[in-house]
Amino acid sequence: MTWIDGHCHLADRRMDRDRQEILTTARLRGVTGFVMGGVDPDDWSRQRTVAECGIYMTFGLHPWTVINTEPAKLQKALEQLHTKLKDAVGLGELGLDYLRGPTSTSRAIQRTYFTRQLEIARDADKPVVLHIVKAHDDALKLLRDMGGRFHGIVHGFSGSADLAGAYLKLGLHVSIGCALLKSGYKVLKRELKHIPETAITLESDAPDMHPSGRTNINRPDIIVDVAKAVTDLTGRPTAKVLDQSSKALRILFGLDDPIRSD
Ligand SMILES: [Zn+2]
């Protein structure tokens, strides 16, 4: 089987210089599928220029975009999302980031656009890619208030097994990445073995989340190293961790992944 990076930003300008080499290296390591995260309308356009065999688009309004965009522009972007979403495999990134937007005004607007995007995803029957930072209680409440039963991933997950279980109950997977390769993240590292293996997907979040810090460009094939870290913490075989994640991602996002060999 070949493997899938469940969340990366291949259309990010930081990838422009070495994109082809980065993709070649990833494919040589067995990573042949890439689900891109979408952040704003400019990014959606760039994704169209990058998408090719095995590279999948998701469109969404990232909470940082929601915080930093004037209301009229944001409303227009939301309308565009309605029509453009048909070309994407999922809606994301959407969510709540109370670390970047801690004020009550910022939280309120984030909740509004989170809810509106969830409604769009539900109407279009698309999976979601959630970005939730320091806002899990509110995110879970909003998801439950909308009747639960979404599908998709909680990207960059670093919480406890109980928190993972709460998302699982709503139909979501937890997407785990380079937190396992960095220092800290003790809760996740301690509790990983208690999160059901079928609930976990793997991601790089490249070019972000390089284990050695922000100035370095992260790459999608790092999911192989993330899987090895899962093995160290849980005893689950690395190939099985990668296979299981890729299988879940194919089902969740309806990927046709033409390079698969199984
Ligand atoms: Zn991302």
C-alpha cells in the first residue's frame, strides 16, 4: 500500500522553490497522496495550480483568516466557498483558535464562521478539516448543538484520549503529526496508546511543524517518522499505522488515489 499525508499545505508559497523535489522525495518514501488544507480564497486558487494526480484540494476559511479579514470580504469569501466547494474533497480548515483570537469579539466572530462553514459542509455532504486551539469545549458544544455526526479530521491533535473520544463520538478522526517528534506534548504522548488505532490519521502540516522549529520547511514524508514515533509509544507496527491512517483518509475524503498498489 502507498500512504497519504492527511494534512499539508503544498500550495504555500514557501513550497514554491522545491515543490517538485519535495513531492519526488515523498513518493520515493511511499507517500503518494496529499490532502491540502485550505485557508483563504487566494490559497484555494493556488491549490488549483498545484493539484494533480494524488494531490487533493480542500477549501475553507481558517480561523486566522476569519480573525484578520474585514466583514464584507469575509461574507463574500463564504459565498464563494458555497459554489467552489464542489471541486474540493473536503471543507477546511475551519475552526476556533482562542490562542490567536482570545478576545470575546474575536471568539464570537470565529464561532459564527465556524458554524456557517459547518452548515455548508453538511449541506454539501463534505468531510471537514478542523483547526481547534484552546477552544475544544466550545468546538464540541457547537458540533453537538448541530446534531453531531460530522465526518473528517481534527488536525494537529495533541489532546488526551478522553478528548479524542469526544470527537470520535461525533464521527471525527484525530489527525496526529509532528507533535510526537517535538519535545513537550506530554499528554498526547502519554495517552496515545489509549486512542483507538482506527481513530487516528497522520499528517505533516508541511511546510509548518518542522520538528526543529519554524524556520525550517517541513515535508510530507515526515509522516513516516511520525508513524515510527507512534510505534515507539504504542508498540503498533509502523506499516500498519501508516496503512490504517491511509485507509481511513481514503474513505473519509473519498480519494481515488490512483497510485495505490494494494
Ligand atoms: Zn494546516
